[in-house]
Amino acid sequence: MTTVYDVPADVLISKLSSYFKENVKEVTPPEWVEYVKTGSHVERVPQINDWWYVRSASLLRKLYLNGPIGVQRLRKEYGGRKRIGNFPAHHRLAGGSIIRNSLKQMEKAGLVEKVEKNGRIISKKGRSLLDAMSTQIKKDLDRDKPELKIY
């Protein structure tokens, strides 16, 4: 059986984000999405219009890979380098509200479950969705790949 580990992350995230946009009604961007930065280390708002779906898909993949994980650890993973003029750069955390709201929406959709004092894990429905999508991606990649002929 094909899992998330067997397919490229960028292909899976793009396909999952388009699935969220078309099929999952619970995952919708709030009104403030077009005005907010993703963290204090970023200078501007995201340039991609559908970045909320991409971030949600990326969060679901991270939950699949890293087991029970909390918002604080996710903030650290999505954070980045903040330049401070002439001084050395420092790491800054990503915005927690974006991560928290996205996880709550995926909980309403039944893709994520909350674990007491450990953060959140992926549910059976979310795991089966990612496995089915991975299988489809693997079939598409194998079909498009030309065969190697060894002489």
C-alpha cells in the first residue's frame, strides 16, 4: 500500500489543497486571511491567493508524519529567519492563530483529532484520505515515467 512517505511532498500538498478547496466545506479561509502575514519574520502577506488551503494541506501532512504534535511545535516548524539590520538574524515563530484555526477547521471536518495534553493527531478518515491520494499520485507518476531499457 502506498503511503505519504512514497510520494513527493509538493505534489501531495498541491493535490490535497485543491481537494480541500473543491470538496471540504469546513475548511474555508476566514475574512482576515488577505490582510495577515504568516509570522513576524515575513515582510508581506502571502502572494498566493489560495494559501490557506495549501497551509491546511501541509499541516495535515505534518500531522501524518510527526504523530501527536502541538501548535507551539508547528509554529517553530513554520517559523523562519528574521533579519535585524546590522545585527545577526534570529529565528522567529510563525503565527499561531493561522495554525490553530486551520486545525480547528480540520477537526470539524473529521480529519484531525485532539489528544489530551499532547496536541493533535490525524484521524482514521484523514489517514485514509492521504493514503488514497498517495496511491493515486503514485499511479499517475508511474504512468508518466518512461521505461528504462537496459541493453
